[in-house]
Amino acid sequence: MDKILEGLVSSSHPLPLKRVIVRKVVESAEHWLDEAQCEAMFDLTTRLILEGQDPFQRQVGHQVLEAYARYHRPEFESFFSKTFVLGLLQQGYHSLDRKDVAILDYIHNGLKLIMSCPSVLDLFSLLQVEVLRMVCERPEPQLCARLSDLLTDFVQCIPKGKLSITFCQQLVRTIGHFQCVSTQEKELREYVSQVTKVSNLLQNIWKAEPSTLLPSLQEVFASISSTDTSFEPSVALASLVQHIPLQMITVLIRSLTTDPNVKDASMTQALCRMIDWLSWPLAQHVDTWVIALLKGLAAVQKFTILIDVTLLKIELVFNRLWFPLVRPGALAVLSHMLLSFQHSPEAFHLIIPYIVNLVHSFKSDGLPSSTAFLVQLTELIHCMMYHYSGFPDLYEPILEAIKDFPKPSEEKIKLILNQSAWTSQSNSLASCLSRLSGKSETGKTGLINLGNTCYMNSIIQALFMATDFRRQVLSLNLNGCNSLMKKLQHLFAFLAHTQREAYAPRVFFEASRPPWFTPRSQQDCSEYLRFLLDRSTSQKVEAFTDLSLAFCPSSSIENLSFQDPASSPNTQDGGLMQADIPGPSEEPGVYNPAKAAFVCDSAMNERMLGSPSDEFCYTENTCVPSESSRILVNKDVPQKPGGGSTPSVTDLLNYFLAPEILTGDNQYYCENCASLQNAEKTMQITEEPEYLILTLLRFSYDQKYHVRRKILDNVSLPLVLELPVKRTTSFSSLSESWSIDVDFTDSSENLAKKLKPSGTEETCCSRLVPYLLSSVVVHSGISSESGHYYSYARNITGTESSYQMCHPSETLALASSQSHLLGRNSPGAVTEQDLENKEMSKEWFLFNDSRVTFTSFQSVQKITSRFPKDTAYVLLYKKQNGTNSLSGNSSTSGLWVNGDPPLQKELMDAITKDNKLYLQEQELNARARALQAASASCSFRPNGFDDNDPPGSCGPTGGGGGGGFNTVGRLVF
């Protein structure tokens, strides 16, 4: 029968005829044959299978062999012996090489035919050895895939025990050698299919024998971390990632990143090659593992590796966004790489040339998946442009391309950036190492205390948080200038963009320290603030006005005399006049804000009352406020423990602006009449400043005991403060003479008109200007001689409130302001309460030198009641404008992409250089700690006080301790 079959398949008969005859041969297999005939038939069919000239011959071989082996199983078991199989695997078959896939397919089918025979066990033992030898010879993907098919069907052939670990490791190495030289889609699909079969085999082995998993993964890392330039491991290793349990991420990343035997060069290679794996289609979780390793390296502060890898691979990752199969993973890795690389714009700028084309391409295809992808991409782009503003020429085309997609809010951008920075990664991988010294969760930068410099730190943080002021300082062009303003600009830029947890402002301190301030001694923050503002000579920044508010006697709080300047018959209608006209025992009665402001936007008026004679002499008449104009304290004002009311900032402001009767020993000296006269001195604000600084004069001099004391009274701090402003349509020159040509019979109305500067016609318009509390500087201590400063602050701009201003035509008295502010029954009280609720819910920060934490306005309000020695000292209020003065430079114009203006190249380069230096410092410190971790005990450094504990002090004895200011005259009284 074998001769008939051999002649048939090689004959020239028509193929249909041959098929009919082959069918007859297969049917005859059930007839009896002797052993020799069976062996001859098995030998012929084996030769047809392995050496057939065409598919027909190979097909015939398979059909006949299966039929005869089924009916003559003992004879086939004898033929398909251990010796025969071993010969095929080690020597091949005639002209067929031993590595030919046909041999492995033949053995695979043979095992199926003798599966129920006892001799199959010997074959299993043989194959356990042979398959290990085969994978050690690094078979090609096709052969390895056929081997995987065989081992998947016959798991008994997989090596056991220790050999199973070796087999898995060798199989990993084999995958690492896979290559596909073809670029044709068909061949690529076949290649991917082959690799998938091999990786599935490893997955099955790992499940069956878990002890093989970790050694296999160690082999993966050994392959991808190799620095041998003659060998480049295949990206096919990416196919294994999807089979690694995600629960092992923490263990594996800890093992890799904390292993002292893993050199930086090897880790860099491994990370680069894992990023290359993003090119592998169908592999799941590659992005998860890449990001996990990136975070792990950040957690142990190996920033050099992260910088090198990011700059090397960021463009490749971006390029993968073009391919749908790998796009989600590529976008995840791209987002993490860009958002964590926050010390320099270099990585982001590497991909900028490719963004516009990508966006236009995906916009044009109109697919829902493309639209969803672009929404995610544009959010990422907005975050990066916000963080690295200052490149309008680069960003303008991008802004135009993505203008149709939603822009995330500033709060969301800040949250994303804060959570993604390298220095914000949790150090859970090294429990013995101290926490990363990166920025706190607030995203704000502290200021290092240089030795009793809390007075400077608290003021700088308050000014920095004054958003409009900060933006204008950063926008100044100060190239070539070595002024204090330039140093302030430099400091603000570092506070905004540094990666450091705290910055040491040494240069700025030396430049801004008043000459009479002794270094390393405690000083007064209010005096420092005035000196700082006075030293800055710029007309391009927001105007500040500093008012020093004294504490009024307790009786004045409950029954404060005040005359409405709009209704008083003796009120001057808006003349602008210098007020340096003290009485005999009186300090200058009007505060001159020009001495402590960048630009003085407010002025005070003083009025002389009485009817002068024809020789310009005043009568003894004095204007006394009527009972109806007195301010009464609201019954709802918080009460002191002893039963008295807690004064508010508004009370102190009322006391500051209240009329003062100059009589007796305190009469006013009239230069015109050359004599002392009774008069009433009042102050009015004729133009409101952008920022209002209120200093509470808490330090007084005790004449009885000749000591300086601190006033520890609690003061209620309103979130919304309404400043009474009396505008005039025209102002006379300060040097103009005053005409007081009146007689005894003039009415008070005529007198008021004649008290105007000559040659001036003016129209008054009184209104209340709303201000929002921006920051509070707190003094901690019970003495004026020592203590500590810290500050509360929040981000606030001039247009973020929906506060409804009063109608400009309305004439509102300060008494109305007091009533409205304290929440009395007034038309605007409900609206203001709603506003306060809204404002109080906003985010506040506590700046205590290098420590920055989140807090709330409730904590600001309760600070003195909880910690009696901690009292509000300097308050900064921001005027609420109807329109944003900075709108011309907003993001809509493409110039300011984030809330701050673009930084000049000089500043950006300096910040980038310092950020890189900081990351290197962190890395060196982490390595030093890692070397000591094994022998040294873990140390814990407290984070410092929180809202439940009082703040610390600059001095050695705490906030209320001894110590002292070296120069007591530095304090404000």
C-alpha cells in the first residue's frame, strides 16, 4: 500500500483523481497490516509531511498518518519512539534542519496520536530537557511560537522544579532577541501573533508556578537595562507587561529603585526601553508600569535619570499619538512626563513644533474618539503654557489651533501641576527616608528664616499674594537695572516657579534691609514695609496707602462721636490740602501716605471752624457734632469675656477719621491771624488706593512705668471693608493760597464755600469703595521687645468678586459704612453676607517662614481668641474694581497664558538653572540617606505647628519670650 501511495502522489494524474484514490487508501487503514507494512506506511507519510514537494503531498501525509496511527496504535507507538523524536530534535530529518518548524509541528501531531499510550511519559521527560535546550539556542519567533503551541497543549513537556525557572528566564531572553525586519502589514501582524503566543505561554507558567514570576521579571530588567551597545533588546518584551499582576507594582518598583546594585546607567537604559514599549500594539498596562517607574525614581530622588530620559524620549512618546492602538497609553505617559518636569520648559518646548499639525489632523477627521483625545491633549497643553508662560511667539499658533476646545480653570491647572511634580511624589518606597523636601501640598514656596528675618518673610509673602501687584512687578522691564525693584521681581519669579520647598532670599534681604536694622536682630515688620515701599520709585506698580490705626478708648467704641462730612455745615467741599499743622502738643494730625507708598492715591482734608473777624481772627465758636450723627455699636458685635464689645477694624478706622475738636491747650495756630484759634480737624479720603495697608498700632508707651507695652486686644477682621471716599471733580494746587474772607454774619453754608481754595469750583461725590481682605500679618508675642511674625494670605484679584458697589451719586456717611460693614439692618446687608460666605470658603494659606500650609478664614478670625499673644498687626486689603486693569495682558491676547505675565529670558534661565541644581541636591541627599539607612535609626522631624498649636518664634525663648529687639526704636507707636 505504501508503494501505491508513493507512486500516486508523484504521478501526473489529475488532482481530483488523486484525491479519490487517497480517500480509498485512508479507508483501507482499518484493515490489518503487519508491523513491517505499518512501519513502511509511517515512514512514507512522515517523509511526505516533512519533505513534501507541494501542499498536496504534505496534506496527504497528514491524512494517511493519522488514519493508520489510529488503527495501528501499538505499531505507531513503536515507530514514534524516544530515539526517533530525539533524532528529529537534534539532527533534523534528512535534508531538513532540526530548527525547521515542520519538525516541531510533526512532533506536536505525533504526541496527539499517542497521548493514551504509556510511552508518551518517556517522551514528556525527553521534551522537558529538549525544549529548554531549544530556548537556550534563541529560536526565531516562528519556531518559538510553534514551541509555545506545543507546550500549551502539552504542559507535561514544560520543565519542572528549578528547571522551570531557568526555562522562563531563557524564554524571556529569547523574546528579547526577537526581531521583525519586514515592514509589510501582513508580516507585522504575523510577527505580533507569534510574540503573543510566546507571552501567553509565560503567563500560563507564571500562573501554574508563581515562583517563576519574579525571576522572569528580573530577567526582563536585566535585558532592558543592559548597557552593551552591541545588543538592543526587542520591544516584543512589552508583550509580557500585560501579564504581570498590577498588585505587584509597588513591590517591584521598590525592588528596582532601592537596589544599590542597579547603576544609574542601567536604570536609564531600562526606563528608555520601557518607554519604547509604547510602540507595541495590543500590550496593556505598559503606560501604567512606565509611570510607576517614573514615580518610583522621583520618590527616591533620582532626578538625573528622570531629566535625561524625559529629554531623550519625549518626542518619541509624542509621535506615538498618531497611532490609534497605542494612543491612550502614549498620552498617559506624555502627560506624566510633561507635568512632572516642572523645573524647566525644555521638555515641553521639544514637542511644540509638532502640536499644531497633530491638532489640525485630528480636528479634520471628525471622529468622536479624535475629539475626546484632543480635549485631553489641550488640557495638558494649557497646563504647560500656564506653568511656562513667557513664550508668546511659541504659544500663539497653538492657542489659535486649540481655541475651540475648553480651557481648564486656573484652580484645576494648579491642582494638576501640584499633584504631578516630582517633588510631590510620595516616598512610600523607602520608609526610613525622610519626606521629600519639595513643595508642600499647597504648591506655595516658603521663605527661609535667615536669622530673625520673619519680619521680612511675612511681608514679602503678603505682597506676593497680592495678585495684581505681583503681576505688575513681574511684567516690568528692568533689564540692565540693579534696583531694589529688580531684586523684588527676581524674588517673586523664584517664589512662583522654583521647585524648592523654601527659598533663601539672601540677596533681597541685603538690598532691602534698612540701614538702621541690625542684622540677625528682631525688627518691626510695619517699619520694614514702609521702608520697602518707599525705596521702590516705580510708577508702574499698584498704589499702596498705609494707614496707622490707633486703638480707641473703650468708651469711644460704644459712643464714638462722628460728624457726617457730607452733611456738616462746616465741611469743606473737597479741597486738597497738606495737613502738617500740628497743635502745640499734637503730632501731625493727618497721615501723609506719600511717605510709605509707591504712589499716593489718597489725601486728607483739614478744616478750620469758626467765623473770623475782619482781621482774619476766629471766634470762640466750635462746631460740635450733633447727637444724631454719633456711631453706635451693633449689638451683634462679638463681646469680650468681660462683657465689652470686641472692636473691629471698622471701629479703628472710624476713630482714625473722626473729627477732632482743637480747643484749650490744643488750639490751632492760624498763620493768617497769627493766633491760636478753636478749630475742628477732620480727615477725608479723596481718592482710593488699589491696596490699602492698615497697621494696628499695638505698641504703646507706658509713661508711668516708662516701658513699651503691647496691646493684646482682639480685633474683629472684616472680610469686606468699605472705605468712605469723597471725590472732587477738580483739585487746586497744594501751593495755592486759601481765601478766608468771611464775616461774623456768614452762615455756616457760606463759610464752607469760602473755605475752598481760591479759583476752584468743585463738585463732591461721596461713596463707599469695597475692599476685600487679602492678607494678615500676625505678631506672636506678649512684648514689643520680642516675638515672631507670620502671615495669612490668599490669592485675590480686583475683579473676582461680584460685590455690588454703591451708586456713585449717593452720598454715604461713614456711619453708614460702619452699619453696613458690621451687618446691621441696611439694604445691602443680605447681599454682603452672601458675599462673605462665598469669600470665606476660598482658600487661605499660612506662611510661617519656610513652612506653608492650608488654612481658613475662620482660623484667621479666631487666632487671638485661641492664642492670646498672637494678634493681627498689618492688614492688606485689595480694592474691588469693576474691570480688571490687567485685561489687556490677559490670556485672551495670547501674551499671558497663566495668571502671571511671561518671565524674561534672564529670569527663566536663572530659575531653570536653580531648579536643576535643586533636583541634583535632592538626589545626592537621598543617596546619602540611603547609605545610612541600614545602620542609622530612622529620624522624624516634626512638620511644625498647625492651626491647633501656636506658632513658633524667631527668638530662642518663643513668641512671648525674653530676648529682644536690639533697637527698641524700630517699633511703631
